[in-house]
Amino acid sequence: MYRAFAKTSSVCPVCLGVIPAEKAVGDDGFIHLVKSCPRHGRFDALIWEGGIVDYLKWDTAGSGGNRPEVTVPADAECPRGCGLCGEHESAGCCVLLELTDHCNLRCPVCFASAGEAGEGHDLSLDDIGRLYDLLLERGGPFNIQLSGGEPTVRDDLPEIVALGRERGFTYFQLNTNGLRLAGESGYASKLRGAGISCAFLQFDGLDDSAYVQLRGRELLDVKLRAVENCAAAGLPVVLVPTLAPGVNDNMLGDILRFGLERMPAVRGVHIQPISYFGRCGLPEPERRLTIPRVLREIERQTGGVMRAADFGGGGAESAYCSFHASYRRSPDGSISALPRRRSQCCCVKSSEAQAFVADRWGAHEVPGGELDAFDEFLASARDSTFTVSGMVFQDAMTLDLERLRRCHICEADLERGLVPFCAYNLTDRSGRALYRR
Ligand code: SF4
Ligand code: SF4
Ligand SMILES: [Zn+2]
């Protein structure tokens, strides 16, 4: 028995055809996305492990509303007509450049299906320049995520950052597994010197069992060395766990404590509950991780130091895509939650989201190395702030086109332009992709 309370659209996970969907309260009291494909039957995905009052309250501020400045005509029905098209309801803000399909790992879980034997190519510097130009035409400069594959398998990251800086891009986040940061002496300093703002470090826990299941081998030593090397080089780190039920969802408290102990080198933790797209070696469970459950686990595993009530939903994107809270560390080592603001991580105006991300997570230059009293105040405020955030990516079971239309994390693609991350990475049950080649 389901009690439907809202209508939306989704796709069939078998054929990716667009179909009507309902948000409904199930017998378990939780919120489900329920839909039927005329050819492939009925599907039900748990999307909120909480009641309807909590669900509706999560979005009381109302999200979205900042449309892209430049759009392109859709050549197909959403989600096949991205560019961004005129129906999109949020401006892009954080843009991924997939610099390479190569990777020095072959993780059992990888949305980009990178590191396949004998496959893959590097984007040429010319094409990267063309992508930056395209982003400027589409409303940039945006915050850039250098991604892949594994971007550090390329030796020309400094040139790639320089190409962007010449065009006015200022924030460059490196999405990395950390192997090269850990293994190559001086590499973190080189990246810091080249203008990388922050390392978004894949960090699945403090127990090797998580790495064996998610990454195919033991990697804890590598991750610890990567963090140490970044700290020594002054390259800010955000720890990014992919959270999988039964694998590492019991390791959240340890990850958060590890990060807090390494402030300000570690600026925060960004949690990605696992989504079932791309290459995913784990079976889809009936009870997926949802925002309320992750927040309850954070509260439980930190002994109430971080509380579920400290967190709010996204602003620039749909509130149901993300969660975030910021904490201030006092000189005695205790931490307290900062007042919630919509613009944390994501925000009302995407330019604010860009500024927020760059300020909280990025490296900061001090001209001439001199700090005046106000600079010192700002530096100490920043260094004593720790951000905990997360994004629940959508896959073919959970895709809600209302949410997708408010997406502000886009993939840059020379043919299509800007494509929302969850559309770009969408795959059907047999692994066939909507966009990714
Ligand atoms: S996801 Fe956005 S850009 Fe893509 S087709 Fe839908 S409305 Fe257009
Ligand atoms: S990437 Fe996916 S989960 Fe994140 S804002 Fe976009 S649609 Fe939402
Ligand atoms: Zn179907």
C-alpha cells in the first residue's frame, strides 16, 4: 500500500524511457519513488528514510530559481536534450572536466567506468582550451573540477590549470584517488604551486576492508600518506567517502574524527552515498542510503557531537540532492555547529555557491606573505571551520526529473555543452549510458 502525495517524472531503469512517477508514503512510513513502465513493469525505490513531515520540512526554504544565463535549444525531451536547455532551472556552478579516461586503479565501483583494459584517451590541450572557451560562452567562469578517470595520470596538470587561469577561471578542484599524491615526493607542492585549489581525495574509511570492496585493493596507507603530503605542502584536502551500506556506513564517525584531528589541512568531509550507475560491482539493496539515515548515522557515530539537526539541504540545487553543515572549532578543541545557511556548498545564486566552495575548501594566497589583523582574523575563522556535506546522486531507479532540472553540477562536453552530472552518468540496468560515450 502506498499513499501518493506528489507527482513527478522519472525513467524506466530498463529502457530509460521517460515515465510518470509518484512520491508516496509506503507501509514502512518512508518515502518511495514509485513508477511503472508499460513494457518493463513497476519499480519502487526508497528515497527518504523518514516520514512525510520531515520530508516536506527539508525543503521549506524552497530551492532552485536561479536559471542559467545562456541556454541551448533542447533537441529531445528531458533528460535527453541537455546543453543546458531552456527548461533547466538552475545555473551551472561546478563543472567537471574529464581530462582522461585512464586510471591507475580499476575500482569495482566507478561512475566513469574508468581504467578498462586497453581503452581510454586523454583530452588534448586544444580541446581543453575549447572547453574553457565554451564554458565562458555559457555563463562562466565556473568552479572547475579536474576529473577523469584519474587526472593525476597526466603530467600536464599545471598547463591545464594555466590555460584556465588565463581565461579567468580561479578555482580548480582536483578529484583524485591520491595514489600519486602519496607516492611522488614533491608532487603535492607542485600542484599547489600550479594553482590547484584543493584535493578532493577519495577516502572511504580507516579500515582496509572498505578499500578492498570499493577499490579492489588495500589503500589505507596510501590515503594516509596522501593526506600527510598535502598537509605538508599546504594543499587543502576534502575527504570524499563513497558510502555503501554494509561496507563502510559504520565508518563515518572514524572518518569525521580523522578529518577534525587534521584541521586545517583537512577542510571537510564530503559524503557520497553510493548510486547504482556506471560500473558498480555491488548489488542494489532494497534499503538504499538516504539523507535522513546518513544524518542519523553521523549523529550516532560521533556520539552526538554532530547532530542531524545541524544539517540543511541544498539551495542552488534541489534540497533533496544534498546536505551540509559547518562547524567551528574552539581553542579548547570542542566543536560547535554554525548557524545553517542556504548558501553552504550550494546556494540561492550559483555565484555565491562558487564563492562559498572556493572560500571553504580552497587554498588562499596572501600577497607578499604578510598578514594584517583582518587577514589574520579571516584566516583563523577559515582554519577553525570544518564543513560536512554530501550529495546523493541519482541513478535510474531514483531519478526525479524535477530534481535533475535544478542540478548545478555539470559535465562539460564539447558536443553537448553542459550536461547535469546525474544525466551524463545515467545508465540502464545493462550499463548502457544516456550520454557517456
Ligand atoms: S536536465 Fe536540464 S538541461 Fe537537461 S534536458 Fe532536462 S531541463 Fe534540459
Ligand atoms: S549531480 Fe545529481 S544529485 Fe547532484 S545536484 Fe545534480 S542532479 Fe542533484
Ligand atoms: Zn521500460
